[in-house]
Amino acid sequence: MAQVCSICGKGPQFGNNVSHANNKTRRRWNPNLQSVRAKAPNSTNRQRVRVCASCLRSGKVTKG
């Protein structure tokens, strides 16, 4: 399953682990996704969506 927010489209970011000896290996930072039951914008029924924590905090998703 893709690590992508269904509201804002935020996905993983990539970078390096850097050791004390300056060895570099690739790593990724995943967004903080939460599976919530939310109301769809145009309908009355609820559906399960995966949204990032920043979208939940900012009020872009109405739980319910």
C-alpha cells in the first residue's frame, strides 16, 4: 500500500543516513498516516481514508 495522504498527497521523502564515519546509506521518511473514518465532502456516508496527522490537525478532514 502506498504511503500517500489521500487529502494533500504527501508522500515519503528520501535522504541519507549519515554515520559518524560519514558513511551514507539511503533511507526514507514516511508521513504520519492515520486511518480514520471520515465524511466524504460531497456525500453523507463515511468511508475509511488514510490521512496525514497535519491534515487532521488543520481541520481538512471531518471525522465522524
